Amino acid sequence: MKLAYYPGCSLKGTSFEYEVSLLKILEVLNMEIKEIPDWNCCGASAAHSINHNLSVALPARNLAIAEKDGYESVLAPCAACSNRLKNADYELKNDDILKKKITDSLEMPYNAEMSINNMLEFLIGVVGKDKIKSMVKKPLSGIKVASYYGCLLVRPPKVMQFDDPENPVTMDELVALTGAEPVDYSFKTECCGAINSLSKPDVVMALTGNILYDIKKNGADLVVVACPLCHSNLDVRQREIERKYDEKLGLPVLFITELLGLSFGIDPKDLAIDGHMVAADRVLKKIKELTNQQ
Amino acid sequence: MKTVINEQNRRNFAAQVESMLHDKLAKCYQCGKCSAGCPVNFEMDYTPNQIIKMTELGMEDKVLSSKTIWLCVSCNTCSTRCPKGFEVTGIMDVLREIAEKKGIVSKVEKEVQMFHEVFLDNVKSNGRIFELELVGKYKLKTRHLFRDMFLAPKMLEKGKLKMHGEKIAGLNQIAKIFKDFE
Amino acid sequence: MARIGVFVCWCGSNIAGTVDVEKVREEAAKIPGVVSALDYKYMCSDPGQNSLRNIIKEKNLTGIVLAACSPHMHENTFRKAAAKEGLNPYFVEIANIREQVSWVHEDKERATAKAVDLMKMMVEKVKRDRPIEDVRVPLNKKALVIGGGISGIQAALDIANGGVEVLLVEKEPSIGGRMIQLDETFPTLDCSSCIMTPKMVEANQHPNIKLYTYSEVEDISGYIGNFKIKIKKKARSVVEKDCTGCGECWNACPMHKNVKSEFNVNLSERTAIYVPFPQAVPLVPVLDRSVCLHYKKGGKCQKCFDACGPKCIDFSLQDEIIEETVGAIVASTGYDLMDTSMYGEYGYGKYKDVISGLQFERLLSASGPTEGVIKRPSDGKTPQTIVFVQCVGSRDPEKGVPYCSKVCCMYTAKHAKLFAHKVHGSQSYVFYIDIRSTSKGYEEFVRGTMEQDGAIYLRGRVSKIYEDEGKLIVKGADTLSGNQVEIAADMVVLATGVIPKKGSDKLAQMLGISYDKYGFFTESHPKLRPAESSTAGIFLAGMAQGPRDIPESVVSGSAAASKILGLFSKNEYEVEGTIANVNEATCVACFYCQRVCAYNAISKKEIKDRSGKLIKVVANVNPGLCTGCGACVNACFSKSIDVKGFMDDQIYAEIKALAV
Amino acid sequence: MEDKDVRKENHTDSKIAGDGSADPRIIAFVCNWCTYSGADLAGTSRMKYSDNVRVIKLPCTGRIDPLFIVEAFKKGAKGVLVSGCHPGDCHYTSGNYHSRRKYATFRDLLGYLGVDLDRVEFSWVSASEGNKWVSIINEFTDKIKSLPGKSTDIFTKK
């Protein structure tokens, strides 16, 4: 199956670690993905917030290009991008008038038959648990990992069609494959404040703080995410949150691809783990010690 | 607090929202589950269920200039849990779009609105987001020049902020999309 | 040759004022086949009826038409009069020239013309009438009650007290249903088991009631007066007549850790051989073979057998099929609670201290797992703060059902009240959307829960419940103050919505009664025939029809019983003869008629020759079930089925009589 | 008085012509339980309505064979009304659904036969709706009167 790759803007910018680690593990897994040529921004929250048609048209251009190039399936590692692509696809499937309007504007047809995968769907559905398990060279046993899903992977369920919207387990299953111990906590799908990071930093810090302290309380060593937006709120804002609430967190926030990479025995540097704001040194050291013992 | 209902205005506004939303306002029976689960409710001036009721009653000015519609982060918790399957998140999008088209600027939450506008400008001129430019323009516009500036050096050091943006080849297509739908 | 008499009634000036009755009579006399035409001031009066009878006799009439008031008024009067002269009562037709002519039109000439038309139609119809005999169905005066909850027990007792034999079939090992699981009842707070147990015992000891517990109705055929039923009596592994209910067996059973008690809604364990609760009726244990070590480990364990004094445990007992014939049936199968684990946001099933309303009843009950002391399932501590959430599953078309479960508002108020009574200084919070407290004393009861017992009511739903440091954090809304509310509770009780008993749809299909999309049985008429099902002889009671409270369930049980006693007060059930009739010679056995029949009245009949060889299969109308609606007539492609009294040729003749 | 004369005139005209639209014959097939009782109620309430209608009573609209409608037109009716219990209220549980479903498929056939479909009307009149019966009859009669034509126009295809 030919697989198209829609990186989205974040993976080329603030969350470059996500792309680096993804490409690295795919290299190890011996799998290939092809970037959609000349892709454009999906419009993110801004488009659907103030211009509905734009929020469908922008993603549709990418899907139409992928379709034209003969792809049936696309991977969008960014949860926000996959959410927007799925939303556009859903609307185009269910609203013929809108579809005509959009395809007329794009001057490209789109049949709305693309299978759109978020990172977790890709790992479980396309790569497969067995293959991942077989690649685990350095099991991370003894490391406690909290999976944070956020909003965009699971909601709205009728469009996302992914996992249980209240108690998702896919990322925890992936964590378990690496040998690490999944940590249960209450705020797996609570919102981190997402796009309002820049415009309402106080709100975002309150929401993100709730999540991080709950994770900490439940004894996690680190957090994994599959969304650049979640990552920047949980990682970039963490020092500020610690200062605001005057309580240390020290929770490294890794992308799920990085955690898998570590268990595959890939050098943390190759996974760009040093690109995060919260240093993962302590956990990496712990992992090194553990794997040395094995 | 008092509202005099003008039947014609009420109908017009409710009908406009319903047609954009593809959903019926009367579906909502005001159980409040949306407001109960909303992560940003604590900052809002009206709770989401109040916004729905006010829309139904035609309280256009209050709704369109509310903080609530701009504080909503579209996390979809409300829609997901709504027992009536009402598009609560959807109505926020619709109200924002109407406010934006009418040029109503939220007095209190203008920053969120500006962020969206700057963001789309960035997409329009590059096809993709050039984060440094986005942040810069946003800061100029809001004049919050120094907010979050302490993050910049470390982000630069980590390689998170690229100094050059890319423009996509099909910019003319993007321009057409914006022309058609703006 | 038809000899028709036409009688035109003046109804004083009611008809004669607007219709030229003489003209109608004259026109009637001109119609071929009409041998007598008469007009009279009041046909329904005794002299009127007498002249009618005399003319039938004198002129040897084969049919009569009355141009008079609506058939809904006096059709029966004239039919009876005709029958007295030996004329088949169905040879009487009415032309409605009062309600549908003289009272609604003003122009005398035109009204008269219309009256003549209607009279002509009826003359043509009566010419084609065939004699119809009312159908008499013999009644087996025995009743079956399916479901031994409060409504079923009430129905059974009332029928039995009326001197009729009753079979009471209950699926569970004991009768008592849901009511015996409840602690106290709203709005009087009398103890449920105190008022229920005597009724259960009475049902068990009543000479006219035969109890089949741990039994299910397996098959039903036939019709009113003559239902053939098969009851499967599941193997109890205990010989009932010898058992004393002493309890030695269940005390000896080694399986006392792993099996959850259904009666206590999973809040305690039961043994493999068990009675569901101490006051069970009959007090005879059941051996649950799916968990019993004897069956699992090849007969090794027989500790109960060894402990049993009267030696009444028999591992070899088999299911038994009992066949009976009854004349009427009460379907009172009750309800289940919705499974609320689908609400991931509430954490039912994940957090031990998030429980259902019925579980809270068991915690309140003196015979429950905590002997009536309210304790948290997680750590056994007494909760100080309880949050009650109403409308969980109810009024929720997305995840649950759109209807209101009716009892939750009241039982939640009761729970909050009892909690306040049992745990002093405690606090309850109730999240509600609307409070429905519409019966006698209900509103006062709810107000009392707030005003005297201090429960805080918040108008809004709960969005999420999660655990934090031993507390359950409840995130809800109070829409009246416009606030998001967070409450740290020790326990959360979900007022779970009700749904029909599992399998009630299958039973309805077996009974041939209609049910709605949720599986609740539908009544024959929602207002005027609420106790009757769509099928004659089958009556409904209790929650199987839809959400209702205890008094309503009792009333409905009694209503069903009184309907049956009324039915059984005669020896035969009389059905109007205007029912469907199959022409077996032309029937092609497509059975489209069967598909459209709402009453299951059409069955397949085999026609055999003398040697017993099958010649053909045809449709057959069951007179006990047919209502004569005529839907089958329309469905029939070969024109082989017709409804007596409304035959095709009659209707075509009526149309022809109106030809312009 | 003058009015009366006019109507008389119409009446005689139609008798002579036999196909005028001034005094059309309308046949109503109604169910015994709802509509027939509703029509009776109009009578007991002494409401007045057009006298062009002739009611044929059946147990249920489910009994109404679509061919009755054809036959009615063949015998000179200018309009046919079918009326029964409201959906969900059928005395026989589902007869009115059968009739509605049957008519939905039969309608095309009627059209094919050349029946002007404006001349056939379906309605629900309950036993309590005497006033509805009156307005349906009056409106339907007016409608039929307003339709152009002679009896031959009912079967437009010959």
C-alpha cells in the first residue's frame, strides 16, 4: 500500500523532534512514506474558528493532491492535522453541495475515499503490534509512562472513529509494547488549552497544570504524546507552570515515536530527544541503567 | 438583566445560526452537561448552554460580543458528551464566523480573534505556517511584545524556531481558495 | 329473490325537517327487490320496532334497510329486533340520513337527493349480505401470569381470589421481582419487604395459584380461551417437595467467593447452591450448574448433598417441560436497569464507589450486603458526602434512551432522605434536569428532602467523575446560577434509567403482541384499553409496558385481573361475525395476508385427502384473533379472502348505486 | 332565496349534462372508527358542509382496495376522498399504515391510468375532529369544482 505523508507545519518547525524520530523509526522498521508534494497548512483551529469553508478547502487541497498521486492512505502524525483532514473528509463525504463548492474552487476532483491515519492508528493499524514488538531491543521495563491523548485524537468520536473517547487505550498499548509500564490517571483526554497557547497563556497553564500534576501524582516518570500542540503546551510551558504553582514537575514529554525509538535501541540523539525544553536526561539515564542490567 | 424579544430579529438570528450549523437549537434541553465539562468554562462570561439559549432567544449582540465564543478551544468535550447530540462545538464556530464577518471585535478576548486572523494571513501568504513570522506579527498586532519572550532564546537554541520560512509552489491555488471563501 | 324492506325514520323533525322522507320512501319503493317501504316518526320507538317486526313477518323479508340515524346509535337496536323475527341480524343495514344528511345540510331538495342515494347504497348492500354467525369461542377458565414481580403477583392474587386457577411463572428462583430488592418505598417510606413478603407468601399458599419459579414460558400457541403453553421448569437440582429451606446446603458450599449475587446487584457474593435472599418464596435453593464444582470437576464435590438432612439434592434432575391450556394471559415481565458502563465519563465499573440506584437500595436494605449500614464498596467506610446524578441513560438519545424513566426523581429524593436519616451530619447533592413528582404526596416528599433533610439540588447534568486522593471529584453544572460546579464526594449514585426486561421482545413475538422500539409492550389503545394487548386474551401489567411506579404497577395488575375475571364470567367468548374468511379453493398460499395481519390471526392450514396425503396449504383465519379489519383482503393477490359484512361485491354495488 | 335557486339550477344542469363540474359527485371511503365517527360528530354538532359527498363506510382504511377508487371514477365520481385514523391511532393497530403504503405505490398506477391525481385526496380525521371533516369536505369540494372540466377529463388518457 502506498502511503502518503502529511507532516504539517509543526513537524517542520517547533516540533521537528516528532518528524526526526518518526523518520528514524520508520528507517529501522524498513518502511517508506512519501511526503505529499507541495502540501499546504490545514488551517488548524484558526480556519474552523472563523471560516468554515476554508477549514474544509485547505485540507481538501492536500487530500486531492494525494488522491491524484494515487495514494489511498495518508499519515498525519500531528493530531490537529489528522483531526482537520478527517473533518474535511467527513464533511465532503456527507455534504455534496459543499463538496462541489470546494472541488470547483480547487479545480481538482476529490472522491473522499482517502483513509486518514493519525500516528496511533498508523502504528497499530499499518505497522502492526507484532512488528513493533519484534523490533523492541531494549525493553523499558521499570519506566512508568503516562499516555496523554488530549482532545483532537478522539473527539468528535463520530468523525474521528478512533478508540474510546473517554477511556482511550491505544497509546497505552503501544507503551506496554515497549516494556514500559502504562500509568492510569484521570485526565487522559482533558484539554490542554491547545491553540490558545499564545493568546491565553494563563488559561493554558491552568489546564496544562492540572494534567501534569495529575500525571505526577500517579507516579509517572515521563509523558508520551502524539500531538505537537499537546507537546508544546506540556513541554514548553512546563517550567512556567512549575514557577506559577511553585511545585516541581520535571516530567519529560516525549513523542510516542521517541519512546518506541528508545525501546528499539536507537540513540536518543538520533531521536532528537535533546530538542525538548524539559531535559529527559534523568529518565534516559534510568533507561540506560535498566537496559544495561538486562 | 432583561431582554425584550423582538420576534423578527429572534427568528432571523436563530435561522441564520441553524442553517450554518445544520442543527436545531430546539434540540437543546438545557441540561448543562456541556458547561459541566467545559475546560475553559471558568473564564467564560456565559456558559455554553446559556449561549445556546441566548441564540435561540435572538440575543445577537450579547452572544457575538461574548468572551465565551472566543475562549472556546474547540476541544469537543461538550459535543462528545451531549445527550442530545447537539453540535455545541459547532455553534461556537458558527457564532465566531458570524462575528468575524460582521466585524464584531470582542472587547475582552480580541487577542484570540487576532491570533486566528494573523494565522490565516500567514497561511495565505506562505501556504504554510512560518512560526517566527506568525509570532512576530501577532505580537506586533496585540502589542504584547514581551509576553513569552523569555521562551525564545531556549527555543532558538533547541532549534525549535526556524529563521526562514518556506513558501509553497502552489501559492496561486491557495490565493484562489482564499478568494473564493473569504 | 331478495325481499327488502325499507324503513325511513323521521326522527321527529330531526330528519323530516330537512329531508323529504316521503320522497325517500317513494324512491325506495321503485327499487327492484324492495317489497315494502314505510316511513315512520320514530323507528327506534317501541311502536316503530313493532311495525318493523310485523312487516318482516308479513312480507317474509330477506333484508331491511333503515334510513335513520347513525349506525353507531341504533344499529344494534334494529339488529336485535330483526333477530327476534328470525332474520339474521347482519341483514340489517343503516343509511345514515341524520348525522350525515339532515343535520349537516340545509337545502331540502339536495339533502333529500343525498338521502335517497344513501338509501339506495344500503339496499344494494343488503341485497348482497350473507348470513353471519357470531363466533363463540369456548373459554378454558385458567390464567397464566408471566412474571412474578409486584404487578404479576397482584394480578395472580386478584384472579385467584375471583375463583379462577392461575399459573404464575417466574424466571428467577424466587418471586418478588424488583420490589423485593428495594429498601423503603416513596412517598410513605414503608419498608418494601414488609409489605411485599406477605403478598409473596399469600401467592405461594393460595389454593388457586400454582407457582412455577426458576421457570420460563417456552412456547405459546392458540388464541383467546384456548392458549396452549409450554413451561420449561429449569432443573433446580433440589427436590422441592422435600426441601425444608434449612440452609445446610448453602452453608456447606465451598463456592462462596467468586460468584456475585444478582440479588444484591454484585455487591456481595453468593454460593453455587443458593437462595437469592432469605425471604425467598419458595424457600428452596437453586443449584447454579454453571459455577458448581460438582459439574465442573466431574462429580467430585458433593458437600451440599452430604450436608442435606432430608437428602433432597439430586444432581441428575433434568429440565422439565410442562404443558398447560389457559384461557387468558397476563404479561408482566418487568424491567432491567440500563448498563451505565457506557458512560466512560462517569466511571461506573471503574470506580467502585460509583454505584447504581438499585445498588444503593441494597446498601440501604437491612437484608442487604451491609445489613442496612451505608458503606462504600471500596473501603467499607461510611460516606459523608454523596452526589446523586439523575437521568443517567434516560432522556439521552445519544447513549441511552430518549424517554423519561419516571421513577428516578422520586427514588433519588428517597435515597437522599434515607441517607440523611441514616448518616447524621451527612450531605447529599442531587444533580437533576427537571423534577417529575406528579402523584399524590410526591411533590411534598421531594420538597421535604430539600427542606427538612437538607439535600442540595443542583439543576444540571454531570459531565465527568474522577478519583482524586480517595475522593470522587464530580464535575457538574448548575445552570440556575450559571456555574460549573465541582464536588468532592465519597460516593456517587447514578439514577440509572429503566429498560424492558431482557428478552421481552422475544416473548412478545411468541405471544403475538406488539411492542415498541425499546421492547415495551404496547397497549391496545393508549387511553381506553391500557390493560389489553393488541391480541385478544392477552393482558399487560407493570413496567413491561413502560416506566411506572409501584402503585401504578399494582393498579395495572389488578386491571388485567379484572379484565380476565370479566372475560371468564361467561362460558364462551363471543366475537362479532364480521371477520375474514378464506376461499380455500382459490387460495394460492402466498401468505401475504399473514404478513399484514396485525393480530397473528392467519395461520397455515394443510388440506389432506382421505388417505392423508397433502393436497395443498391454504390460509386459515383464527376467529378468536381476527378483528375483521380487512387488511388481509387488500393484501390478497388471488382475491381469496374477504371480510364478512364488507365483501368486495357489496362495496362495488354501493359504488354502482351512486353512479351519476 | 336567490342562492337556493342558483343551486337548484346547478343541480338540474348537472343532471342534464351529467358531467359538469358545478355539482360534482364526491365519494369518500372512510374507516368506521375515526373518520365515520368524526363525520357523525359534525352532525351532532350541527355543522354544515357541502352536500356533494357520499360516504362509504369500511371497517378500516386498510380495507380500501385501490380499485375502489378507480371504480368510483368510472361510475362518475369527480373526486375521491380516503380518510382514516391518524397515524399511530389506528383502531386495528396498523391498517392505516398499510393503506398509506399501498396508496403510495398505487398512486403512480392511478396516474398511469390517466386519473388526475388532484382528484384523489388522503386525510386523517379522528373521531373528535368534526370540524376537520367539515373543512376537508368543503375544501375538497371547492377544489374539485375549480378543476377544469368534464368527466372525460378524469381519465385523461383514453
